[in-house]
Amino acid sequence: MATLSAQLAEHVHHMRFDQLPSDVIERAKLTLLDTLAVAWAGLGASGSGPVRQLAVALGGRPDATAWGTAQRLPAAEAAFANGVAAAALDYDALHVAGTVHADIVAVPALLAVAEQVHASGEEFLASYVLAQDLICRLGLSVTRYDGWFNTSVLGVFGAAAGAARLLGLGSEAITHALGLALPQAGGTQQPMLEQSQTKRLQSAFAARAGVTAALLAAQGLNAPAQALEGDYGLFNKYTGNNAAVLLQGLGSYWTGQDITIKRYPNCGCSHAALDLTLALIEQHGLTPNTVDTIEVTLPAFSQRLVGAPFVPAGNPQVSAQFSVRYALAVALRDRQFGLPHIEADAALDPAIAALAAKVRVNTDPHAQGRMYPVSVTLGAQGQRYSRRAEAASASVIDKQQVLDKARACFAYASAPDSVATGEGLIERVLTLETLSDIRQLLAPTG
């Protein structure tokens, strides 16, 4: 009987574009567009520029585009530089149940390799759907949560498999690509706890490592055949695993359909609390002058990532992205939370700091989920107003809202021609399967 790793490699190798349902392709195009748009918005974020400059300075074969520029880089370095931009604003899509950001690993890695080999739009889309699905399935199958950053730990395997497929490798070589990804798997939640810029690098490291694993496999290097399930493989050493969950509906159900495209540019662990708070404010006409206290209760996983006191002095943007106290303070004052709110000046606003000090964060000791349930209670003039969310709801935005978000991101971007570029990208993403060469996707317009 084939090993689990070999089963997955066979699946990645044999699935074809024309076997994928049309709604899966359409959804993949929206998550691709969302990833590119938030990456363009993140080009000017702290950390993105220096990483890109370093990649350019290192030089090498011009395989793939450094997004937002005319520069070209080796595929692995393009995946890294573009991956940092995609993750920088924490506005990227999230698979809530698996708690993984599949797209900020898969898109930079696979687009870089697709450009290198001049893949068609159809071939890129098929490889992207497969990589995305594998990452999300791995996230769903995790049974142990020991502080690893699963987006990078798991993402490298999806990136390696998808990139290997784009390189035209067979099932055995894709299995080797998974094995070559194993020693490169890494990333923990420590950068989030310390609100460090390294958080936005971890998924980019995984994108680069996935490309490297695939390129090494293409050179004929062999690797462990049981990278996932072996005695010292991913599952036993890192995450635990429920193989039945991993394989359930493989090839007939596509987990990318369940990916949430974010409404807010901050950690998804704050989103339910934001939704509840904004609903309470709207329902009861509450204002900063009438609200005395804000109390939010989160699962332990979420509390660990976003529940610390709001102290923005060291790294204001990352602090703003990883503080539920800050998010709810902004919601109370501005009745929204958007890209301007994660800029350093906004995060350092003393009026917001005063409102954030009103927020009390509790941990739900009985919560079984990582991001749900969540409850919020606002105390105002002797009254208490509460709401609770048991699970994700109404958080999947429709196509028009995705387009609106993308246009807002391109307008926010620091590149002077980003709006014109954005309209061209939107048009080409929506018709991606018609492109004979994926390089047409990122070609200059006008």
C-alpha cells in the first residue's frame, strides 16, 4: 500500500485542470486576486523594502517578477520577497478551521516557479488549487498545538508539492519534494508574542523553501519517502495528525472553498470580537463617551496571540495588528477598522491608547476551538450589552466585495502606478485560464 506521502503526491501529480469544478476555479481566482492585492498594499510596509533590496543585491537568474517592480529575481528569492509583502499587513486570506494562511505561501512560491517555466494560466491554477488544498487539509488534520506557526510549518509542503508539479515532476519526485521540504519546515508563534517583524517573514521563508525543495527534487535528489507520517516526520515531531481528516473527500471536496477573505487588516483572532463590537455599537448607538468598559472572552489560542496589553512603542504596526484591545478601541471610536488604522501614527494615537486601556481580555477555559467561541460585553451608563459568536459566520465576502477590497489595496499601495497596474491585474486574474504564459499576468500595462 502506498504511503500517505505517496498518496498525496499521486493526487497532486494526476489531477488536471479540466477535472476541477468551475466554482473551485472561480474561488481560486478570487483568493489569488486578494493575495496579490494585499501584497501590493504591503509593498511599502516595514520590512518589505529591505527584503526586496537584499534579494536584488544578491542577484541571479531573472526567473520571476519582484511584484510591484520591473525587477526579476531567481524563483526562490522572488518567492521570498513577494511572500513578505503578501504577509506584511495581515490582510491575507485565512482558513479558519485549519488556522492556516495557505495563500501567502502558495501564491508567491507557485507564481515564481510558473514564471520560470512559462506555465499556462490553466496549469498554474490547477497547481495552485492543489497546493492550497493540501495546506488547508494539513491544517485541519493537526491534533497538537505546541506553539508552532502552522502556516509556515505546513505551508512549505503544499508549496513544494505545487511547485514540483509545475516543474513537470512525476509522483515519485513530488514525494521527494515533500521529503526535501521536511528539514526546512519551521516557524513558531514567538514572533507574534513579541510583535516582531519576523512574523511576516515566516510564511515567506516557507514559500522560498518550498521552491527550493521542488528545484532540488527536479535535480534528482532523493529524500525521505515518509516526510509526513514517518517516525520522525512532520506529524510525529511537530503537529500530530488525523489521517482520516487529511484524506476525507480528497479530490472531490476542495478546502479552498472554505477560505475566508478578510474584512480587517489584522490577526484573524481579533475578527470575531471586532464583528461583535461593531454590531453592538451600531445596535445601541454607543460612543466612546458612553462606554465605560469593554470585556472580551477568547479561546486560549487566540488570547495568546492578541490578548496582551497594547504597548505599541517598539513596533507600532505589528502591535496594532496583534492587539484585540487596539482593534476594539478603534472600532469604538471610528466604527470601522481598515488599512489606515495599522499605520504607525494611528497606532501611537494617545486617545486610542486610552480607549484600549478600557478593554479587559479573558480566557475561556472551556473553549475547544482556536478562534471560537468569542463573546463581547460593553458596559455603558449602567447597562451591559453582550453578544457571542460560536463559530465563523457571514465572514466570506462576495465577488464584488473582493473586487472592492482589491481596488482599495491597490489604491493604498506605495507604487506610483499601482492603481493602473491593479486594474490590469484584476482583469487578467479573472480570465487567468485564457493566458498561454503566466508571465502575461504580471506584464506591465499601458
